Amino acid sequence: MATGYCVKCKASREIADPKAITMKNGRPATEGRCPVCGTRIFKIGAPESGTPPGPGEAPAGGRP
């Protein structure tokens, strides 16, 4: 599961109901809610899939 920083709780939290989105500039991001206080959490970057890349595949977000 994806984690992000909740500015209201001032702690790193698991993102509840994470959704993969694309920002206006074309970069991937993940957004959802804090499970404790319900504040919106936004994390720039591709969502974490939890599985390592296979042979011959570049890691997510890595350079070729």
C-alpha cells in the first residue's frame, strides 16, 4: 500500500482509498485520504505496485 505524509496528523500514514492520477504536467501521482483524520493526502510519483520488476524490466521511476 502507498504511504504519504498527513500534514494535519504530522505523521507518515498509509493512504486510504489510493487512486492513481495524472497531474496537468503529465507526471503520475497518488491521492487518497488519511485513515485517522480524513485529510486528503497527495503523493507525487507512480503508485507502488509491491512487486519487484522482472528480468529485463527497468525499475519504476528509474533511469534507463
